[in-house]
Amino acid sequence: MPAILAKYGARVLTRGGRYETLEGPERFNRFVVIEFPTFEQGVACFYSAEYREAAAFRRRNKVGRTSS
């Protein structure tokens, strides 16, 4: 995944590490926050063939969950 993010100029602001859920249901064990230089680059990354393949792998193998 790092190569996909680099291609679109993204940088990971935080991932994993210590956390505490202060409000609402505790559903996640790991958070990842990614920043893109522009909105358009973020959308392009999301719709890229590389990301879609990685996302399909994640869903197929149940190795991660996303939240809206």
C-alpha cells in the first residue's frame, strides 16, 4: 500500500499506536489517517486500479474494516 499512497502524494499522519475511545461504541483496534495534497488526488487514489485491488484483498480476507 505505501507505493500506492506515494504515487498520489499521500502521507500517513498516524496509524496504530495507543488510543482510547472516549465516546461511542468501541469498534476499532487500529486507526489510520492519510492526508492527500488535494481532494482530487485523494479521489484518484481511491478509484485507482491499485487501490481497488488492495481494498478487495482486504475485504476478501477480512483483514480490515472501514468506517464512514
